[in-house]
Amino acid sequence: MKKNPINHPSSSNQKKNWVDKSKHIVKTNLGNLRVLYEDNHIIAINKRPGDILQADKTKDPVLSSFAAQY
């Protein structure tokens, strides 16, 4: 089955409409952590779209490490 080149983002007629949304994502760090609720037993944090929850081979910091430092 052939892919339809018109709907593919890399086709020439779609390139100008294709937006790299990763450039507009603000990742959480210790300075801008949004704590929604906190008590002695639980902490609730607002997860942003670019935040990493599970560690991978890139070794980028995960959201739980910021919560632990808080």
C-alpha cells in the first residue's frame, strides 16, 4: 500500500504548513515547578506537555527528580 504524499508532512506542498511544536514547549525545572497541592504525605505537580516522566538513554531529568528536590 502506497502512502498518500499529499497528507504526509514532508511533502513539498505541506512543508510551509508544518509547525514544529517542540520549539514552543516549556519544560519544567526546579525554578518553575508548579506545585498544585502539598502536605506531609503527597505532592501534586502540574505536568507540562514536554516533561519527561520515565528515564531513558538520553539521561534527561525526569519530573519526579524535581519533585524530590522540592
